[in-house]
Amino acid sequence: MNNVFGVIVISSFQLLLVLASAPLISGIIKKTKARFQRRRGASVVQPYFDLAKLLRKEVVVSPVASWLFRITPYLVFASTLVIALLVPTVVTPVPLHWIGDIITVIYLFALGRFFVALVGLDTGSAFGGLGSSREMSVASIIEPAMMLAIFTAAVTAGSTNLSIIVARLSSTPVAMLNPAHLLAFSGLFIVTIAETGRVPVDNPATHLELTMIHEAMILEYSGRYLALIEWASQMKLVVFLALLSNMFFPVGIATTWSPWALLVGSAAFFCKIIVLAVIVAVVESTNAKLRLFRVPEFLMVAFILSFLALILFFIIGA
Amino acid sequence: MMEKQQYITLLSKSLGDRLTVHDAVAPNEVHMSLREQSLSTLPETCSLLIKSFKAQFTTLVGNDERSLNGSFSLYYVFSVPADDIFLILQVPVDPRHMEVPSISQNLASANWFEREVKDWFGIIAFPNIYKLAAHPDWPEDQHPMWKDFDPQAVVPRVKGTFEFKEVEGEGVFEIPVGPVHAGIIEPGHFRFSVAGEPIINLDVQLFYTHKGTEKIAEGLSPHRAVFLAERVSGDSSFGHALAFCHSMERLSGCDIPQRAIVIRTMLLELERLYNHIGDIGAILLDVGFSVGAATAFELKERFMQLNETLTGSRLLRGLAALGGVRRDPEATSLQRQALREMIVQGKRAFEDLVNLVMASSSVLDRLETTGTLSHTDAYRLGITGIAGRASGIDRDFRRDHPHGAYPHLRFRVVTHKEGDVFARMNVRIGEVRESLAMLEQLQHQHLGEQTLTSVVTIPPLRHALGYVEGWRGEIVHWVMTDNAGQLYRWKITDPSFHNWRALKVAVRNNIVPDFPVINKSFNLSYSGNDR
């Protein structure tokens, strides 16, 4: 099946999988958090209804907003979709792995962030600018930590191509227990928390504009624009969880395109990201949000973990 | 310890040349009148009172008495905690020269009071001339608290814009927030001047919820005014209603049934409990510790349900009445049992909550050193209640001006020195424990069945204070009756009116994202402030 048709089928499958599962994962996190707060919580499929509702609602745009405001939701959504094509979820190598490696992924995220930060300034609301400035300062620390963590895995595998990293690792399972590997995983986990705007870095559930980071930038969005932004954020979380699970523990991932392997791969993928999602919810429930000026310290931990991982790799080897 | 008579003798001897001293109906009030020719000595007299008796400025009341004696009056109220005495200095104001010297030069805590009097009465406390309660579009020549002002009249607005302190410098931005906020909070406009994240200056514009409560109460029967008092500030429904009842009862000199006094004290503590626990939850929510917040809110809900079981009202409304309380909240065995069980379970659940919070280093890190209000500032601005006690101001009307059953209860006034958000939370934690202990002590006091006596003899043209230590701080009502024994003037002082100025000082040099939690740690009432 290694042909154009196969590439299209498998790529569409992967795309649909990320698109369709993203709201569910966010629903699972919300549900877990609700349980920790001894609430019953909304159903795990509630995010689907929320998106459907937002897609139907009218869009209100500030009269001072420029064209940036209108294109950004599509841009963010599209760039996240491209990332979803590049990151191995249920199968490795992904059919389109040759279009970009891990550096492409990092910069596609940066592209989305860049435009969202511009939009925060674009609407003329005081909160948007506040959010943009915070997002940019946090991002400037997230990015090096993220790169370092990912490069540790890349060095181990001898390639920056995500599919090759995953494939190498899944063929030598012992490498998963390498201490360098585990340290890099912890580093990337902290980055995931920060990058997806979760407690203790940001609070996705707050109503207090003055404390927001990511939410402050998109405060002016409504209707389908908001739906696209929200959906993209949910997919971003899935992508990060996929990176965490497959770049470090590629257990069960399909290496062929046979239906059976894909089935097993999907099951393994969902088990792993649901476990990770629950861990994220636990972290969110057991911590208060950090004081804004402590966020760099927290991210430095990620940076140092990744740095140690890299050093360890050179000392004890892969 | 000095008695009231000693105060009267001492004051008329030493200050007799500038003021006259009279006895008052209320047992612990000393009334004085400043002679007209001594008006210029007003600031000095106030400072003297404060220094010689370690008195605290409590409130300032403006009153239109033109129909009685042809002039306006200002009443400066001071509390003397050491001797449980209130000194009330009356200052006549000639309607032709609506001006008195300002006392806020030496006494910063009087600043807002003077400005409010200027807005509502047109009496200028020179040089403190800035608007406060009236918004800029309110015409200068309209004085809503004059007796001849018709509250129904439509006042044509003038042009005017809010003036905020402008901070200039490189990279200084202004962030306007409100008056409409996210979440269920009352309106108020905040204007931050920030350099990056640190707040350089905060200006607050309040009085969006001014309802003219004091105005519409004119001519109202005291019995009906109790309902109005319950609506001054929703979270202090019982506190305000009780403070008002106290003022009327002190005027009439009637004896309140012992059982009613116990019930009133119990209800005051129940009001404190649900509010303190709710505030602890709100503080935790604002630092993003949702599990702690949910635990606190659940406990608050249980106390509010207890309120409903006992009184039929979650906010303890409809119980206060002149001469006692309308019903006995422990009338049935079911109610007695509910209260008994909740004291035990509430205590256990509350300690669990405290342990949960204290075990979370990430929460403590957010609360400690955040929003510090120094003792000096708190003292200077006359900050009362929990906010004051968290900055080391050892004041509590329950001890200093005992009312209700407090003289018979064992309790500790909880104070902390640090003045930060954590200290304000710790004061609340300490007070919840004390409240629960007090409820326990009150359980064993069954003093008869009678809960209400009739208050009929309210003397005309007299005034008295009524006060309680509400959960937020001291609630002080000053009431004067007219010829028919109805309300002539009713001045309500909510602790928020003292404390709003503390917020401005406490947020300085903190970062913007910490503002919500600092604000929540004060949890001031907009409605009680604006009235």
C-alpha cells in the first residue's frame, strides 16, 4: 500500500484522529479536575457541543481590529493541522514525514503564537496587550527548554526527523530507560504544561482578565473564530501529549500500514495520551498558579533537566 | 478605666472655653458641641481628643438641621476603646458659609468622610475639596441630602470626566478595568498605571451602586427601616440590621430579652463564619488552587444551608427586629440538632481545609508578602476589621465596645503583624475557630423563651449610635429621630468605606496578576460603601 493512495488515506486518518480526539482529551482533563474538586463535572464530550455551538454563533469584531484579526484563527488552525501531520501518533514513519522535521514543528508553533500575540495587540483592548507581552516573555524561555529536550531525543536517534526518532526508539526499547531519556521527558513535560497554558503557568479556567496569559490574547474572539482557536489549542495539547508519549515511549506504535497494526497503534496511543492527560489534570489540581515572576524559575527547571539529559547522553552514551 | 461622668467633667473643665458638653441618652456616649466662634479650632480639638484619650476616628455625619435650628451640623464620632466610650463632637455649620476647616490634614482616615459630606451636603472641609461620591457629571449645586431635595427629581447632568492621577515616564501604561467585571461582582472602575507588570499607581472610582438608602430612609418608621438596613450590603445583612436596631434600642433605653441577645450574637457569628470561609475559598480560587477553593465553597454552602435551617434565610434576613429577634432559630429539636452537628462537623471540615492549604507550598508562595499593608499605613488610614487586624491593629468592637453577649464569652482577638494576603487569610482562619468556639459556648445559654419585646418609646429629636463588629469590621450607624419619632437622619458607615483606601496602598509595587487576590483578601463591599 506504499503509494500515493496509501499516503492520502493514512494522512487523512491521522489528521482526523487528532481533530476528532482533541476535544475529548480536553473533556477528560476537565472531568478529572472536576472530580478532584468533588464536582460531578460536565460530560467528557461537552467540548464537542461547545465547539458546535461556537461554530454556529455570530462573530463580533471590534471596529478597530484589522485583517490580522480575521485571518489569525485560520492561520493558527491550519498550522496546527500541519503539525498534526508531522507528529507520529499511531504510525511511524508518518507518510508525510519528509516535509518537515522537529524544527519545523517548533517553528510552526511559533508562527501561530506570533499571530495570536499580534491579535492581542490588534483589538485595542488593554487586556490583549497584557496577554501578548506575557506570552512573549514566557515563550522566550519555553522555546530553548523545548528545543533542548527534543534535541536530546534527536541526538540519541541521530536525526531530527520525528518519525526516525520514534522508529529508532521503538526498535531499541532498552533506550527508553536511559536516564538521559527520562530527564528529557521530564523537561518536555514541564514545557507541555507551559506551552498549553495550564496551571501552574497559566490558568485556562480563570475569569480574571488581569491574571491571564493565553486567554487574555484571545479575549476578543467570539463565534467561529473562537471555535477555531479553541480547537487549535485542544489539538496542540494532543500533539504535545503525542510527542511526550511517542518520542519517549513509542510502545505499541504501528510500523506498518496494516489495519491490525493501525488498530493496535490507535489503542496504544489513546491509552498513553489519556494517562498523560490525567497526569496533567492532577498537576493542575494539586498546585496553585505560580506568581508570574516565578514562571521563568519553573521553566528553568525544564531547561536544566533537558540540559542534564544532554550532558548525560554524552557521558554515558546512548 | 474612666467612667462617662469623669469624661464629661474632664472635657468641660479642659475644653469648656470652646465647646459645651452634654450627657446623652445612650449609656456610653458623650456629646459635645463646638461653639461657633471656635470653629477654627476644630482640627486641633479633634487631634487633642485623639491624643489624650487614644481615640479612633469612627465616622463623620452631615445633617441638615435647618428646619430645627436654622443650620447644618457635622458630627465627628470618635471611639475610645480603652473605656468603651464614644465621643461625639457636633459642629454647627452656618448655611451662609458652608465651610469648616478640614481635619484630614492630621487625620488621614477622615479624608473620604469629608469629601462625601461635601458631595451630599455641599459643606466644604477646606482644603479637602475633591469629589468622591458624586460622579463628575453630577452638578455642583445639587445637594441630595438637603431636606428640600426631592429624590424623585430628575437632575440634569453636566459635562465632566473622571480625573485620574497620571503617571508619566517611559514604558508607563494605563490599564482601565471595569466598572463591569467578569464574574459576579459589583461595579467599580480601577485604573492601573503600570511599568511592565509592577503597579505604580491605582485609582479607584466607586459609587456606581449608590442607592440613596440614607435619603429614602428620611421619615421612615424605625420598624420598617430594619428591612432597609438588611439591604445595605448583602453579605452583612444581619450585621447592618443589628447595628440599626442597637441604635434605636439605645435611644429608647428598653431591655432586650436575654435570649434575644444570645440569638443575635449567634447570628452575627454565623454571618462571620460563612463569609470568612467563602473568602478563604475565593482567595484560593484567585491563586488558581481550585481544589482548595472547591473544598472551602462546599463548607460555606453547608453553613449557608445551616442558616436556612435555622432562620429560613441563607443570608440571615428577616430575623432582626427592634427589641429582639422575630423567631428563635433553635425552636425545634431539628434545628438544635442541625446547629450542634454543624459545629462539630464544621470544625473538623475546616481544619481539613486549613491543613490542605498549609501543606501546599505553591499556595503559600502566592500569599506571603503579597499586597502588604504596613502597620503605619493601616493606622494612618484608620483601617478597621480583619484588614486592620492583619496589619497589627488590635481593634475589635466585640471586645472594645462590648455588645450583645460578647461580655460573657471567652474569645481571643486574632491579630497578625505582616499585613499581607496571607496575614489577612490567617486572621480569617483564627476568627473562624473563635466563632465556632463562641457558638459552642452560646449553646449552653438558654435564658428563657422570650425573644422579642416591643420598642415603643423612641424619644423625638435625639440621636444615638448603633454598632456591631460585623465580619468585615466595625459597622456603625448614627440615627437621629424627628418630632414624631421617625427617622430624621440615618448615617450608615460600612467598614468598606474605611478600608477601600487600603487597597490602593497595598497593591503598590505588586504585579498586575496579583491584584485580584489582593483585592479578594480585603473583599470590600461596593454596595455598603456606596449605599
